[in-house]
Amino acid sequence: MTESLTVRDNRTGAEYEIPIVDGTIKAADLGQIKLNDDEPGLATYDPGFVNTASCRSAITFIDGDKGILEYRGYPIEQLAEKSNFLEVAYLLIHGDLPSKEQYDAWVHEITFHTFVHENVKGFMEGFRYDAHPMGMLMASVGALSTFYPESSKIADPDNRHIQIVRMIAKMPTLGAWAFRHAQGKPYVYPDNELSYAENFLSMLFKMSETKYAGDPRIVKALDTLFILHADHEQNCSTNAVRSVGSSQVDPYSAVAAGIGALFGPLHGGANEAVLKMLRRIGTVDNIPSFIEGVKNGEERLMGFGHRVYKNFDPRAKIIKKACDDVFEVTGVNPLLAVAKELERIALEDEYFVKRKLYPNVDFYSGLIYEALEFPPEMFTVLFAIGRAPGWLAQWLELVQDKEQKIARPKQIYTGPRTLDFVPAEERWA
Ligand SMILES: CC(C)(COP(=O)(O)OP(=O)(O)OC[C@H]1O[C@@H](n2cnc3c(N)ncnc32)[C@H](O)[C@@H]1OP(=O)(O)O)[C@@H](O)C(=O)NCCC(=O)NCCS
């Protein structure tokens, strides 16, 4: 079998042979297809990158049709059940599971970098009382580059390592402080005797008690949620991290861009939107009219549909189970009945079946977060904390990949050309 594509340009009759490598053709190879030498060659038009690979990656494998998600080859179901978030973070960053010594050293490093410079506290206090915590997280992660100016030396492996450790370690501190800020409560310093997830809960919820102690079922559920969000190959925010990182900027600036992308309602903001939607629907009786509105194109069923998963989202199944564990502690959220009924009706309805729309990771996660007493604005912050190792693993892969170039797409220009500029005095005369 010849691994190539023969293309005939019907405008000129010329034929071209284009190599196929790993199921792709190089878009640059199409550039040789031209009408004449003065014109740019053929390009592909792909808004939203629906069929364009931007990199080679050995981090996360997804088979959307079969509902498979693997980090470095390990199925998400096994990692969620048997591993923990910091081990998964190690796996994503380093490419393999740690030995006992490597694991202990990694946990120690992350744990002892949880504190931030006091000036960070100072500028966080400067945000308005109602500042969205994602805006605060995005700004404060970006600002870390000013506290660690050496982070711009991205060619130095030791330097890259310490910035990665810092970012994973400090993200919960920044996220928790953004939460406390909105509540007008004093910021809580990290407790390095606690696990990653429990320390985060402590910084969020600790009041006057000397030590915070979380329910182990809640701590485990939060840790699982972080694992489920840890990476998802070339999604919108990862693409943002890679795109900004391709300019060789420091990792804090690149990750801040990822946080910005995650903020949007079509990406990480979806679970917040799900909860608002469930509240608006309110009771099971209102579901049929809501579904009609979705089918008429008046709105979207948030938490349904995915660019990649067209069968089921494996993370949604694990989250449903985590829901049960959390509700055992907190009592059942009445909106769960609305969500379950919505899912049941949608999965039987031809509109959703035909379009392969299934619940995604965000459909149930919002319910868990609400049960844990997070306001909806915090949901995406939780997603960002979980996603940090994935963004950083992707950034690390990018900066070491010799095939990568600065991200700079083409455009199809549709505006006017060669207009004569008339000065304002003449135009307005
Ligand atoms: C995730 C999402 C952005 C993927 O978008 P996409 O791959 O570009 O899919 P499209 O927008 O092309 O949708 C394909 C079709 O399904 C419909 N569709 C997709 N998601 C839908 C939803 N949640 N509710 C209703 N209809 C939906 C579209 O209207 C379109 O219908 P059409 O063919 O009649 O025009 C999209 O499914 C969505 O907006 N979901 C809700 C937001 C969400 O939960 N995001 C979190 C993702 S983890």
C-alpha cells in the first residue's frame, strides 16, 4: 500500500503526490498546488481546528467513539479508582509512574511550594469584592511570572521543573484565596501536613479551628475530580497554552492564557452553566418544555455534547459515582432528580440521539461542587486546578518538540483592498 495521496488540481490538470504520515498530510505540502508561481499555494480552511492536528503528543489518548480516555496509556477509570491526583500529575509531567522515592520527593516538593509571596496576598486584596474568582486566578497565575522572572529561561530543564512544581503547588492557594475574597473572609495559609485536596479544602473552609479535618469521602471525591480533569489532549485551553507557549514565553503567562480559555461557557464554564440551567428548570415537570426550547434552537442543553466524545464521556460515568459518595455525606441535592430525568429524556430523544449528544464531564460535576458548598463561580477554578498538570505536561512537551513553531494560522482575507485614505478634515468637511 502506498502511503500517499494523489491530488489532481482540476483548475490546471496538474497532479501532485502528497505523503501520508500517521494518518495525516502536511498542510504545508498543499502549498505546492498553485495556479501560478506568483500566487500563494493551496491552504486548508479549518475554523475551530476540527480536522487539523497541531502537534505530536504522547500524553493523552482519546477515542471519542469508543469513550476511551488514557493518560500516558493508563485508562482513566483505573487512575480514578486506584491512584491519586499528585501521582497522576507526576505521570503526566514525567511520562511514567513514579518509584516510591520519586513519589515521595514529588509530593514533598509540591507540598512545600504551596505558599505564595505575601505581595500576592496584597494584590489579591485589591480586587473588587465581587470579582469573579477565575479572573482573579488568571491574573494571579500570570503575575507569578513577575515573582519568578527566571521562569523565562525555558530552555533550562531544572528551571522548567521548579516552575512546574510551583504552579501545581500554588494553584490551590490562589484559587482558595479568590474564593475567600468573594466571601470577605481572611485568607487561610496552606497546611503542609494535609494532602493536596484536603489542604485545598482547608484553605477554602477553615475558620477558627486550629486544624481542618475534611470528611475522607469528600477529600477522595475532590481528588478524583482533579484526576478526571487533569488532561484532555488538544482542547481549547490546552491549545491556548500551547499557542501562547509557542512564542517561548514563561509557563505562567502560557497557563494564564489557558485559564482564560477555560473561563468560557463552551469550555470550563459549562458546569456553572449546567447548574444555572438546572436551577432555571427547577422541577421535573418543566423538563419537556425546556427540551422543546433546546430542539427549537432557542438554547443548548448545557453539559451535553462534546467535540470528541460521540458515544459517551468516560469521565461522566465516574463522576456519577462520585456524586453518590458525596451525597452520602452532604444529603442529596434536589436538582439531582432534575438532572437524572433530563438525562433520561434526552438520551431517548431523537434530536440528541441523532446528533450523538451525551452527558459530558460537566453535567454532574456542578451538582457535586454545589453539594460541597462551592458557589458556581468557583466551579471553573476547580477545573483549572485539576487541569494544571495537563497544561504543564503539554507545555513541557511543546518546548522540547523540535517540530514546533510559533503558532500562526493563515486567514482568508475578505475585506476591501487598496483604498485611498482621505484625511479626516476632508472626509468630515
Ligand atoms: C461541547 C460543544 C461546544 C461541542 O460543539 P461542536 O463539536 O462544535 O458541535 P456542534 O456545535 O457542531 O453541534 C453539532 C450539532 O449538535 C447540536 N448541539 C451540540 N451540542 C448541543 C447541546 N448541548 N444542546 C443542544 N444541541 C446541541 C448543534 O446545534 C448541532 O446541531 P445541527 O447539526 O442541527 O446544527 C457543544 O456540544 C456544546 O455547546 N455543548 C454545551 C456546552 C458544554 O457542555 N460544554 C462542555 C464541553 S466538556
